[in-house]
Amino acid sequence: MKVFLFHNDKTYSCNAYFVLGDWNAISDANTLIDVGTDDYILSHIPHISTGVGKKPVERVILTHNHFDHAGGLKHVIEKYNPEVCAFSKFEGVTRVLNDGEYIKIGDRAFEVLSITAHSNDSICLYCSDEKVLFSGDTPLNIKSPGGCYPVSFVSALERIVSLDIRTIYSGHDAPVTENADVMIKNSLLNVKKSLIIAN
């Protein structure tokens, strides 16, 4: 699996990730995870080898429907006409994902995890083979107790803590490549020391 990070320094936007298989095989699913606010990623994709006889972008997966993650979707659709996947149905989405289902990204299978802390349609994507989590805007680096959290978020964090995670690709922060598991465990401890509310 190859992961390319696109970030727009000129306007507020999310990190967009372009995921390919190691060998650009015909069976790989060239996938964009989030697309940002505008069309800036379209200038990057042509400079990447995406495989002979393949659509450069076959699939888009949106971690949620906020504008900084999905605003540029129309540009990607106009250019590449990919399958567009999300956890809720909104303009441009062609496939609604379900919690616990698996979807091919690059040359790996990823599990869809519904994590509704940031929005009602937020998801994370987890690959056990690569020990990789694409976290969108799910808060996973909670450095101290305080604030309040719904019970569902505590359960979601417990679910994430149970996974073997070595690398986290976040919606806005730099990728976490060291001690990702420790960071998530500390976040769970800090959440449990905070105010927990029913949801």
C-alpha cells in the first residue's frame, strides 16, 4: 500500500490521502480518502503513477460530509467519475457504507468504523494487515481530562483502543507513525476522567 498526502496551504482544508496498491495492479482500487475544499488535489494526481489501463481515481471515500473534507467532490467527479462512498447520502455519493463492512482501498481491505463523535456520519477506516487507521476528524489525541463526552464516544474509543494500530492518518494533523497505540490509550484515560453524558 502506498499513501500520498495532499494538503492545501492556501486555504483551510483537510488532509486528503491518495492510496494505491504497491504494484498498481489492475485489481487495486485507486482511492482518495477525503478531497478537501476545492480542486487543488487535481493538480497533484497526474504526477503520480497510478497504473497502466486503470482509472487514476476509481473510488473516493469521505470520512464525513463537512465542507473542508467534501467541498471539492464535484471537481473530482467531473474529472474522474469515481465511485463515491460515505456513511450518509448527500450530493455526489453513490454508495452508502455500513459500520463493520470491509472496502478495498489500494490493495488492502479496510474495515469501516462508525465513530459519531465529530459528526453523525463520521467514520474511521482500519486495515489490520497494515495496522493503519485513517481517522478523519475523530479526536484521538486528547491530552488532558476536561470537557464532556457522550457515552457513545467512550465506546468508540474503547473499540479503537482494542485494535492494533501503528500509524494514524488524521484529517488535519501530521501522520502519527510512533506510539500511536499509546496516544489512543492516553486519550481514552483522559476521556474517562472527564464528564460523561448520556446520548
